[in-house]
Amino acid sequence: MDHFFQQVYELVAQIPRGKLATYGQIAALLGRPRSAKIVGWAMRSAPCELDLPCHRVVSKSGRLAPDYAFGGAGKQRAMLAAEGITFKVDGCLDLDKHLVRGWPGKLPGDLPFLAGEVDCS
DNA sequence: ATGCTGACAGGAG
DNA sequence: ACTCCTGCCAGCA
């Protein structure tokens, strides 16, 4: 398993309950702002046994993962709802409301749930 | 080593 | 507002 995946897992694992993060954000935090796909792929390959809140990772568009993930978008939606996440009337996620602080835009070090996890060596 | 794929993102139609 | 096309990067056949 590549180091990148490891990073993704740790990052995702530290997402606070009731918060949302986008693939792009995670990718950017790992130094690959263009590798959002890789993050998604990591999720896909990420074993649920790791207790990874993959359901808290959504697309920038507020669009939930495809139907085949989480056993159905409806399932993920329910999980998020249980976490305290709210949805828009159209069914899309309310990113602006639950997205992890101001990830994109905030300076490194002011990372929300990381707070010491990232060692900018 | 080469090519295909993908749980994305962003711009264009 | 929605859908389609292209770009990007890391794994896997």
C-alpha cells in the first residue's frame, strides 16, 4: 500500500463526527490537489474494518458516492443524517454548513481535525 | 514498461 | 441548474 493511501486513511479517520470533507481537500492536504481521484480510489480500496468514516468524505458538488458505494447513496445519506449532517431540499449535502472548517482557504497548520497530525517536515 | 480505469474537480455547452 | 468533456495521478493487468 502506498504511503499516499496511508495518509488518506489517517486523515479520513480523523474527520470529526458531524463534519464533511471533500476528496479534493484531502488530496490537497496530502500535497496532491489534482489527485482527488486517488483519494476516492483509496476509499474504494479502504477496508471498512479500519473504521474509516468514508461516508463523511463527499464530492465537492455535494454529491454522494455512486449507488454501489455504502450499499446505496440512501444508506450513506442516512449515516450522515445520523451524524447530524443536514441535506438540502434537493437531496444534496449542505457542504457550506458541515464542511470541515474552511479547509481550502485556510493556511496549513490551521488544519481542523489534524492539529498536530501533519508534520510538515 | 504501456495502457486502462476510477467513490473527483472544473470548465464548457 | 444540469450534463458532458477533459485533465490528473496512482494502482493493476
